[in-house]
Amino acid sequence: MSEHIVTVTDSDFDQLVIEGSHQTPVVVDFWAPWCGPCRVLTPLLEKLAQEYEGKLLLAKVNADENPVLSQRYSVRSIPSVIAFADGEAVDQFMGAQPESAVRQFLDRLLPTMGEMLQREAAEQRAAGNLDAALDSLNKAAGLEPHNELVLADLVETLLDLNRIEEARQAGANLGPLRARQPRVAQVLARLELTGDPAQDDDAAVLEARINSHPEDMDTRLRLAKLHARQHHYEQALEQLLEMLKRDRTFGGDIARKTMVALFDLLGNDQPLVRRYRKELAAALY
């Protein structure tokens, strides 16, 4: 059997399919020896898996011998084909299909050139080569200017390089996508919490200023953002909450908006977020 085709069972499905699909899309063919349509579809899938030369993996599951998998994925008739990418089932079809339809199904799984460049950039970032990653992401954004995940990675890389104004320009079109993509919300939150490059803030100096001028909301906001950039999230949230209590209208409700940005950055499962959501609600209502 080809290196691009494997036989999978209940015992090794998670390793070969779920984990493997993080590297390469995996197409799972549920079949059985007695199934007439399977004798048409399975050879076609095998031929195409060879033709695609490693761009995807074909995993064959004998439905009779692996009932746990059939039940797990609600396979009620065969042949049944389920595609996996990044650990999740992303597409499927049932019954024998013409070659043109199967090709279209497989082509939908393959990464675009922009996505391939994005993955290349992720590897470059992991290796600490931010300039190379930025180059890859600029190319990806040029090919797919509306790919919000590429733009999010571009913004984050620019922030890592401390190219703040460029990051703000790149992130200008991401705002409407915040609700749709948690990843976008997280990157935008980091962008919003970034300070002014012209300001070289010092926490002790800002705290002293606040102690002598408690109503100085600009300084409180700068201190909150500084705490956030230094990962002192509780201190940041405390400053923002105090701002909200003292002057809800300051900066067009900036204290509440910045707290929400911090919630996005940290994620809803963080205990600090759950605690301060309650504090925010109490202060507002």
C-alpha cells in the first residue's frame, strides 16, 4: 500500500487521523467488503490519493471491523467519506460519486497558497525569525487580502517587531471581524493595549502621578495599558475599574472598552476574566 494510503482501526484512529490531520488533511473512507458502491469509490480514492502525492492522506476504515468508529461518526450507510483537518471533521459525503465530484471535494481540503505561506510564517516565528515571517505574511496578505487569519498573524508579527504604526494600519480592516473570529479579537485586543511608541512609560512615575492627582484619567489609562503589556493583568483591570467608577464617560467609555479588550486577550475561561466581568457588571448596573 502507498505511503499516502493507510488502513486505520479503532485503536490508532486518533493518532493517524485526528493528530495527523494537524499536519496534512486526512480523508477517511468507511467501507466494507460486501459493499458494491465501495468497490467503485475506494479504488477511485486510492488513485487520487496517489495522484495528490502527499498533499492529503487516505485512511481506510473497515466499518464492519471497527463499529466504535462507525458509531462515533454516525456512519449509517457506506461508503461514507469524512475529511479531517486540524483535528476536526470538516466535510463529508455518502455514496459513490463521479470522479469530478470527488476531485472537487478533495481540492476544497488543500491549503491555498496564502495558507501555505501563513504556515511557513508560523514555523519562522517559532524559530525566532520574525523578519522572514513578516515577509511570508506580507506575501500571503497580497494573495489573500481578505483572509482575516493571515491579517491577524501579520498584525501580531508587526507588534512583535515593535512596528506599531504598521500594525495599526494592517489591523484597520479587522475590527468588524472581531465577533466572528476569536483569534482576530485576541490580536485586536493586543493592538488596542499597545502604548504610544513616543511614550516611555514607567510604572512608578505613573503611580506617583495618580497618587497626587487621582482624577487624572489619562495617566490611569496609560498605567493600565502598561500593566497589561507587562502581563500584570489584575493591576490593569483594577485601574480600569477605578476609572469606570470615577468617570464612566471618559474617553467615550474607554475604560469599559479596554476592559473588554483585556477579556478578549485573556479568554473567557480565565478565572480573572470571570471575576472582573462580575465587577464590571456591578459597576455598570
